[in-house]
Amino acid sequence: MQPQDVAQRPRPAHGPAAGRIVDVEQAEAALVEHYPRLVRLAYLVLPPGLGRGRRVLTAHALAQRALPRGRASAPVIPAQSTGRDGDPGYAYVRLQVVRSALEAGRPLRPTAWPRRAQLPPLLPQVWGLRLFPRPGGADELALDQHLSTLAGPARAAYVLRGLEKLPDGEVRKVLTEAGVKNVGAALNEADAVPAARYALLDSPEFDACTLQARPTDLMRRRRHIRAALAAAAALAVCGALVALPGDGWGPDGAAAPAYAQNPAAEAALDPGRLIKVSPSAWKTSPRLDFSVWPARGALTGDTALLRRALAVWARPGETVRVSATPETPSGGPAGPPHLLYAGEVDTARVVILYDGLRIARYAEPKDGTAGAALDFARVDGATRAESGALVLGRADGNVRYLTAPWITSAGERDLSKPGAGVMDLTLTDGITSPQASPATRTGTCTTWNVLQVTDADGSQLLTDLGELVPARLTTGRPSSTKRATGAEALSTWAPFACSLADVRGQGVRTVNAWAYARQSLPDGSGAASWVCTRAETWRGDGSRVLAQFRTPGGLFGAAVAKAGDVPACGPRAPHVLAGVLWKSQGGTWYLLAAGDRGTRSVRASGGVSGSAQGNLLTVKAEQGAEASLKGTLADGTTVDGLG
């Protein structure tokens, strides 16, 4: 259930919408007479995530707590089903059951006291047995799974329609009285479950009064009894430790309390089981990626720090700042992860871990754990070129990198100034000296500093885009990209370096710049260049394509068209077509359009009409005119203008 779907304070059952007065005896009579139906109603509305056993006990508890403390107003909502018509007592207890079942699905909030329905029921309790309804058939299972995908108010709407046979107008009244804010959205969401399944709501699958019993885990029960005796003996000592001053006194630091005892999860959180690769493993490994990085840093033996990092990864506390690249899961590791780094960086202690899918970076202040941060980035399928460096830390507008063990040197380069050369960076145990970072810079962009790393295969450029893993820069036709360190590649990138700001924080893996056309300007002032930049992400979707245009002598290019999640300018569709309205020195406006060399003709329609053979089009236009572009390739395939 989404928290916003239910009001923070449910409406009382009185006021303008109130009906007749209901006393305790009348409500009790309705509750006793219709008890199985009310329990079934609560069972169906409760969130399925509670599990069948807890849902059974909670449903009984909610039904039994539906009685008023004294005389109360019944809502003006008739009981529609046979045997309950016009019974204000039944209308009252049904409303209380729906309201408390919706409250039970609301998440606990650290800033507010939990409501009684949100906590496990004190009564009824069954010791030594697990109770659950009789299993139904495939149809009932499918309905239960479908209902589990609905928010709480939508489940309640569906059940009131199907079980209680209430029309939508009466369902609206019940949900409004129960404290649902957006009743219309709940009804619309409930429409996703076919009304043909209403009859299944009366199935034994959802009867929380006709139950099966099974024993609980007998061995676990025996262990729990022994553990309870041991815990009682240690309670006094633990109570004294709770009162100790200072921040982060516990071994898990800023982590939330443990909520499960799972052997696999415990193994993943044991610092003694962290994978630490030999410093020379990469030299003989058949592949080079993050899995062969050795553990580096002065604190790789600090068991307490590593335990805190693993515990926070598994269950970050309320004060931990958690960030992740788009569509990157932030749950705990499935098994013991690789330790890549543990040490002090500027004013923080930093731990970097790798689980085969993600890089996780844990950072805490040197003087405690308040303000701890946890960052995630996807790196699945990383190649040697893409696993050359990680962001170790950022401070005062600078960034430090931890480089791969096969990196032999590192330097800083201004991508916007190809002739400026490379400034060497010091490498100490794989850690670079600080360099200027463009990731968090605001204001007008005039420079873009990148990291140049060198290994046995040559050099390549990496850029900080505000994430843990810097993006790799390449140039060339999408089907045959190359490293962006040559003179021609640097010249291609220079006017368009600042366009990298458009893809900050998007989980970018690589960015390629492809100079796909040059076009002579109609006023004879020279030739303009067309460049397509495409950013690919680690997750596959979310790519960003920019068509950029630069006039002769211009320091920077201009993005004239952009699109997301399109194949254009990529290896699957290495073609692109874009246009721009351009004003000549004499004041005449033109539509300039260019496709790649595979384009055999270009046609403009709409606000500007014209066509040309080849991949270039120049047509006079009016200021502000809008046109649609379409190109034809050599094989007859058509290409639409980007954006």
C-alpha cells in the first residue's frame, strides 16, 4: 500500500456522514452473527506480504476489535447483502474492519507512533502451531496473486464490490469513511482485476475461520528456548552497554536493527569471509574486470569498519544517505562480496565492495558514524576498458580515483582544449592525486576535465559524471568506435565536451562522439560540422542521443536535436539525420540538415519544403519555421529526423 493512499488520521464515524446511533450490544450482535464474513473481509484487505499465518491472526484481531467502546454513530452506508440490509450495527463494524485493515498495510514511520493495527496482534495467539486457510485451486491462487499487486485501497474496493456486493457509490462512501484520500484512483486500480472473479472471494482459500494447523519448526523452537534463557542471563550486561555515550557504539554502526537470521545472509555480512584477491591475480586471469582487483587501503584489516560497511549495505538505517544509479538494486549482497578498498580518504573512512553486479561504496566520518553514506552503481559485464577506475571520493570540487592494478600511469586533461596536453597525476597504491571534477560544477561550462589512464594497451579517457564509475569516452562510427585519445578524436570531442553535463547521474557506461557530416554554409563562410554523441547506460535502456552542430570558428557546438531510447547513432542503427535553422551573416534564414554518409536523399516537409540528393540539405526558411525531416538510405530504408 502506498502511504499517500490513506489519510494520516482516519475519519471518525460521526459528523455529517453519520447515521443512526449504534450501541455496543447492537454492534456485538452484528459482529457475532457475521463474524466469519468480517474475518474473511479483513483477510482479503490485509496486505499479502504479512504471510498467510499472520494474516489469519491479524484478521481475527481486527474483527474482534471492531466493537465501539460505547454508543457510536453508524455511517450512512447500507449493508447490501442478504441478511444485513439496513443493519447499522453491521455497517459500523464492517467500516471499522476495513479501516483497521488499511491501517495495517501502512508502513511504520519513524516520526509517528505506530497504530495498533500496524503491530502484530497481541490476541489471538496460538503457540506451537501455524494456522492457515485451506488451499484453493489455480484460479484462487491467481486471484490472490493479482490482489497482491494492488494497493490497499484498491484491494478494499475490489472486495467490497465482490464480497459485499456494494455498488461503486456505496464503495466510495465506505472508503471515504475509512480514511482513503484518493477513492477514484482506488476504484480505477481495482478495475484491473476482472469482475468475473468475484465469486472466488467466497472460496475456502480466503476463509480465515476454517483453518488447517501444522507445527512450527520444532528444532528452531527448542533452540529459541535455550537462546531465551541465555538472553535473560545476559540482559543486565546488555542493558548497561545501551547507556554508553557516543555515536555508533554498536558493532553495526549506522545500520538498522537486524530482522532475520538467515545463514546465507549472515555469511554475506561476515567481514572474515570477504573475498580478497591476490595483488598478482590479474596478471594470469583470463579476463580483466573488477573481480580481479586486489584489496587496497590501510584499513583492510579493520574488522569493525568492514562489519559496519556490510551491515549498512544489508540494512541501512534511517540516517544513512543512500544513492544508486537508475534501476540499480540497493539490497544486500547475495554472498560474501569482494573487498576492493578500505582506508581513509580526506575526512572519511571509505570501504568499496563489489558483488559481481554492483559497486557499493560506504563512507563514514572519521569521528563516528553519523552522516554515513552508501552509494551503488551497476557494473555488470564490465570490460577491461570499463573497469579502469572508480571514484574514491570527492571534496572541494576535486575527485580522487582508485585505478585498476593494470593501470601504469594517470593524468588530467581538459577535454575542451585538445592541444593543452596532459598533466600527470601521482599514483599511490592505485590512488590518484586530486583532479578537478566537472560532476558537481554549476554555472557556465567552459572547461571539462577528464582522467586519462594508460595501461599496456594504450591510453583512454574517463569522465566523472557524478557516479561511482566514470564513463568511458570513445569516438568514431558506432559500428567501429575507438579510444578518444588520438589527435583527431580529441579535436572531435573538444567543441562538444560540455554536452556531457546532459547525461550526469544517468548510470552512463560509455559516450561516443561521431563526426558524421560536414556541410558548406550557403553564405560561403566555411563548413559546419555535425557530430552525434550517444550515451549508453549500464542497464541497457535509458540511452541519450544528441545531434550537435558547430559553425566554423565556434568554440563550442550546439545541441540541435535530442532523443532517448532510440537506436539512432548506435551500433544497431548506425545512421542519423538532424536539422537546424541557421541565420547567415547577411540575415537570411536557412534550414540546414545532414545525414550520415549512408543517406542517399533528404526531404523536408511542413513549415519548410525541399529535398536534395545525397546526405545534405540546404533550403531557405523563415525564422521560427518548423519542419519534418526524412532521409532515404541506399537500401531504400527511411530514416526520420532526430528529435
